[in-house]
Amino acid sequence: MKMNCPHCKCIARLHSLHAAGLLFREHVYCCSNPFCGHNFILRSEVGHTLTPSKIPDPNVHIPISARARKRRENKEKREAAAAA
């Protein structure tokens, strides 16, 4: 993932990655500008499910996005109407 230094706006390079759990990662970035030298951590996490897994892990709980929930409800309504 490309990231720019928040201070000097030069390209920051990914230095290392730390998995802090199943749904959370910390990425250590280093600024490529030697006059800046800023090092920082970018945190990323799984936020929402857009399409549910076909092989879900019962130990993983990820909220379904409002749009995906609405799409699933509409699909269920269409299937119920077709069956009737």
C-alpha cells in the first residue's frame, strides 16, 4: 500500500507489519526523505462485511454494512415472492 509522509508528503516506505489480531494490523512506515526522517504507524482493521463468506469462521464477528444488509433483505423478499 502506498503511503505519503503526513509531514513532508514524500513517499513513505513500508518497513514492517505487525498482526495485532485476526482483524487488526499495524504497518510501520519510514519516510524516504532523509531531511524529514519521520517514522510512523498506520493502523488498519476490517470494518464491515460487504459480501458474507461462504465458509464463515464462527469465532469471527464482522458487522455487515448497511448496504449489504439491505441487498440481502431485498434478495430474500424477491425469493419469497418467487416461491409464493
